Amino acid sequence: MNKNLIIGQFTDAYLPITDGVVLTVKNYAHWIEKKYGKCIVICPSFPKFIDEDNFDIIRFFSIPMPLRPPYRMGIHYLDLKAIKRVEKIPFHIVHAHSPFSAGLFALETARKRKIPIVATFHTKYYDDFKSATKSDFLARIGVDIIVKFYEKVDQVWTVNSSTAKTLKEYGFKKEIEIIPNGTDIIPPENLEEYKEKINKIYNLSQDDNVFLYVGQLILHKNIKMLIESLYYLKMKGFSFKFLIVGTGKDEKYLKDLVRKLKLDKEVIFVGKIIDRELLKGFYARADLFLFPSLYDASPLVLQEAFALSCPSLLIKGSNASEGIIDGYNGFLSENNAISYANMIEKLIKNKPLLREVGKNAQKTLYRPWEKVIDEVVERYKELIFTYKKNF
């Protein structure tokens, strides 16, 4: 095994933020460092946070993002100390996980060193720009700038074919490689112990209908529709508990909506869960994972659900639903509250089917990060070899 590689992962978000891109970068770096060589994460600074990873991290100057707390906007060219540290590292390849400051930092590093650069398209940036600016025109300008960045790198990756299609719709015309996401969660043998832990914490009985959402609490993940669907379900006389794991800028709005719809007894805002062992318990206990997002590309929370054999209900045609065979390894619904509620009602009446579909999801869709990174490093090596040969 070649353990001489030196690889840079450049990202505009990293711990203590824990979104999908952050966890992807963390697992890339962890497994590369463990199996293949040296991996350094280059990311914005975060005041008072102390890095404790098993790989090196270089932080560069950043300022708060008022419209998206707790995210910070990195400005690498104002940090000469960070630039000099990066310049001293003899990278074989660099990987950009963002088209913004960190991506530009990676591109500058690659071109100065005459080494290849890979960039992953993780996110529906148009939706982010539209949410921040409330303007189609400005969102389109932002997307055009992003496309220009991806056109400058040596290879572009996305997490699935649906997300590749999104990038093509933005105007990108070059070839795109598909590299799927994975999860750091290993399926435990003692599922009942994990279930019982959650039952005790939230005073649940074995027979309670339990639904779960894990992720950021932001409106463009379609959570408003999800909560409205549960209101319809309650109006039809169904009893349930809905556990919401996560935080986000729209948390107050969603809590107000829950109170307005008189769902206070059914909906539990758990908050942020950092303990991965405890998080396993939520997936193990849930009868159904509710994830109606049209925004996410290939959410890591789905991989977590697959690992724990927790069946998922997604929206037909969403990027996140790629690979889901309705009724076999997951479930699909139309994108409206009544349809979503009707599907939940149908499924909760057939718990044997839920358990079977959850097991099929683990068998057909679950991917541990270690195996994903084996493929990633092979792709890196191919690109390094081709780049050297053609330079």
C-alpha cells in the first residue's frame, strides 16, 4: 500500500460546524491519513475552537456570515501566515470542496505547484443564493461565477448523477465523475440496546410510532411541509412522536409553527447531537426517517439511516432519492403535505414492511467511508499519473 501521498482538502466549512460537506472532508482526511499517507485540511478559522483531529489542519482568516450563522466566510488572501504554511507542503494533489475562498486557494496552490486539482460539487448553490438574496437575477449571476470555477479545475466530481444533472443545468459542459458519499457509522449488532436508550430518554413505549428528522433546521430543506403533513396526520387521529435532531437559522420559525399547529406534545426538538453512539439510537428507534428535502444532493444522514436499517420517506424526483426503489429500499411521495401525510399513514400501518425495507436499504445503499475512500484514492492516483504524463 502506497503511504507516501500528500493530499490537501480545501473547504469553506469545517468543525465545529457539522453539515454534510464538513463530515465528508473529515472522513476523507481521516481515512487517507490512516491508510494512504498525509492529508491536510485547509479551512476558515473559527474563534475559540480547538482542533483535535488525527490529521493536520491549517486555518485561514475568516469573518462571520450574518445571513448564515454559524458559518464563516474565509478570506485566504488576507492571511499571509496560512498562505506560507500551505506553500511549504509538497502536495501531490489538492481537492476543493467549495468554489469560494477555499476553492480559489486550492486552485492557486495547484497552478503554482503544477499539480492536479479535483473539485466536488456538493450543493445546490442556486437555492442558497436565492435564499440569501431573494433575487433570481443575483442567484443566476452567483451560479455563473461558480460554473466558471469548476471549468478551471482538472476534474469535477459530484455525489450522484442527479447532482451532476444539476451542475449541467447551471451551464457546466465538461465531463463529471460520480463519487458517492459514505458514512462513518458501522451497523451495531445490539440494535435493541440502542432503541431502549432512546425510549428511556424520551419516555417512549415499544409501541409508540416514532418518526425522525436529522439535519439543519433551514426552510429550504422542506421542513415546513413536513410539519404540516404531521398536522394532517394528527387531525386523522394518529398518535406519534417526531424527533427533530439538529439546529439552524430557522429553528425559531419551526418551533413557532409547531406551537401554532398544536403539535407541542408530538414534536420534540432534540437539538444538536455530537455523540455518534447516541445518534445511532435515534435511527435505531425510529420507525420511519422523514427527509422531504429537494435541496440536498446526497445527504450523509441518509447513509446513517441506511446503516441502522431505518427506512426513509423522500420526495419523488429529488436528488436525494437517487437509488431509492419505492417499496423495496425506501419510500417516495409527491411533494405536498397531504400526499406525504397519506404515505406516512399507509406505512405506519404496516410495520413489518417498514422493517423489511429498512433491511433492504442497509443491504443495497449503505456505504462505509473506508470503502469509498479506497475508490477516491485510486481516482487521485490516476489523475496524478495522467497529469504528470501530459504536463
